[in-house]
Amino acid sequence: MSASPVRDVAVDRCVGGVTPTGLRVVAQHVPGSRCVGVTLVVGCGFVDERVGQAGYAHLIEHLLHQWSTGPGGDFLDAQVHRRGGMSNSRTYRHHTEYTAVAPASEVIWTSASHRLVWPRLDDEAVAAEVRVIAREVDEVTLDRPLGAFPWLQLPDALFTSYRETHDPFTKTAPVTGSEDGGLRELFERTYTPGRAVLAVVGAIEPDAVLADLDAARVESTDAELVATRVPVDRCRSDLPRHLVRVDGRLPGTARAEARELDLPRDISWRAAAMVAAEVLSEQGGPTFSIGLFGPLRGPDCSLLVGTELTPLSPVSTDRDRGVAVTSAVERAAEHPPAYDEIERARGNVRFAIESEFAGCASHSAFLAREQLFGYPPNTLLAAVDALDLEQVVAVLSIAANSDAGSVTITGRAS
């Protein structure tokens, strides 16, 4: 049985357009909404950092969130707050997103694209954000034995290239100031209109939003609205590897395993992979997801990631650790799930997608990400509904025959 929808969405009033600069715009009307959500997604993430730029994508996000200004010179963040709204930003492996939400009567989208302009900064402003980031890293990553697990640790077991394996947080490259050459190079290379999508969601008139932004309306399936992104790296033939690390603070063992699935780049297979991961999670034991950041926040939807946490005990051995993830995949492939199990998993996936529509902010971020990664808006939910259940069984079979890379963190030495 499918989960009940979180909220009905008027998908027929979702329109797309392109501004004269090449910025893609998608706007969706949500009847009765009391807020408006605006998200600018930019194709700049950790994987875009070159040698000597580790941590710069995250730093740029901080600088633009705090210091970007509109045409009148007012800070964009302050403009949103004065109108009774709030804003947030976040950097991922393949993109960065800036989201704001405000009362429905406020027009907050006309200046959002100004984050594609390098702000006026001094060296102290940069130094202040570097200190803020250092505190974030201490609180979220270094002070916790499983901080950022597994998406920060797992790439070392899967890839060999610098762009995929460097540490973008705890080993941030030194910054010389506001005119640091590496900082500006990354910004100018990636913060371009052609690598960005602006989404507006709420009780708005989509065509009016496009007019405000001087965007020419196009169909959402047209080539103008499909992102051109650097492909996600494939795992090297000499990988994957199995890495073991020791952290005495951890009262147990944590293991993450990833399998690269050889799937067609088609949204129906993406939907099938999401349902397959949910089927595996429903078995009890390890939890599974698609992609390092989850299936709705990145383009690496051919990675099946399983994680398990187990307490240390006198009878546990290193040989016993990690078998649950592998056996779960193999068991599901050998004994395919029943129809009702797949239907239940499909309902859970549908609910997870609909949950993105529950608020204007998350809804606008979802639409912008989908557009950036080459999926026309509002197609994933339809793909889940129309899914051929045999595709789910096929994904499980492919997963069982795929090599797995893993990272194990244990609270005691092997």
C-alpha cells in the first residue's frame, strides 16, 4: 500500500525558462501556500576543487551566504530576514545550494542570482568565515567518532582521483585573503549562469516569476533546461578497497559498504534503485540508500550504500564484522522480495519524495537539484508510480554481482 501524500502539488503549473545570461529558472504554483521558497543551486561542489583548493567550495558558500548583495547594495541575507523570512546554504559533493523562504506576499527571487557575482570582501571577512568553518568542523566532524560518516570516509575505498578522494573539511588549504587566486579561480570557473538553476515555489504566478527574471519560457524537457555537468567518476578497476580505521571513542564498530551499480542513466532505473535500497533496509539490520548523500541530493544514484553499527563484544571478531551488509544484498538477490514487500518499499520511497514537497524551501531545493542534474522537474515521483517491479529485482541482482568497497571504523585495534 502506498503512503498517503504529504500534500497535493499542482504539477501542471510548473514552468521553466532561461534568462538571457543562460540561468535556468523553474517556477511552480502551490495553491494555498502561505510562503514562497527560492533556491539557487550551483554546480560547484567538493569534486570541483583542484589541488590546493581543498575546502574552498565550502568557504565560497559561506562568503556568498553572508556577503552577497543586491542591486541596492543591501546584503541578500538581510533582505530576506527583514521580510520575515529565513535562509540557509549548504555545500555537497557535486553542488552548492542557497535557499530562502519568506511570507507568500514577498518577492525575494529577483536578487537571488546575485550570488553568482563575487561580493566585495576584505581579508578580515574571509578570515572570519574560515574561523566559523573551523568551529563547524570541530563540532560536526572532529568531535564525533562518526562525524560525516560515511560520505566523508567512503570515497577513499572507491576512487583514486584527487577530485573524489581529497578531504574538503579537515584539511582545508590555506587562504591568503579575499583575492586568493585559488579561491577566485574556483568561483569564476563554476559560478556561471550555465551551471546554475533558480527554483521558485509557492503561491506565485509562474509566468510572472519568469517575467520578473526576464526568462524566456521553454518546455521543461527542452535541451536548454538540461544541465551540462561533469560526469560522476567511475570506480577504478583496481578498486574497490576495504579500509579499517581505529577510533577509541567508538563503543562499537561502524561499517559502510558501497557498490557501483551498472545502471542506465534513466530515471526509471533511478527510481528502481531507490525502491531496491528501501527493500534491503526493510529486511532489518543494515540500512541502505542510493548515493553518498542520499538519492535526492546528488547525481551518484548508481552507488548503493549500506551501513551497519554493531556494539563491541568479547565474542565478536574482525572476520564477523561487515557480513550483514553483504549477506543482506546476496540474500535479496537469491530470494527476490514478494510483491507486497516491493509495494511497501515503493510507498515509502513515494512518501520520502512527497516529503520534499511539504515545505516551500525543501520543494524549491528539490526542483532546482533535479533540473541541475538533468532530470526535468516532477518526473521522479511519476517514475516511482510507473515503476516496473521487475526492474527492482534486476537492481538487486546487479547489486549482488557488483564489487563492494568498504570502510570500517572500530573502537579497538584489530
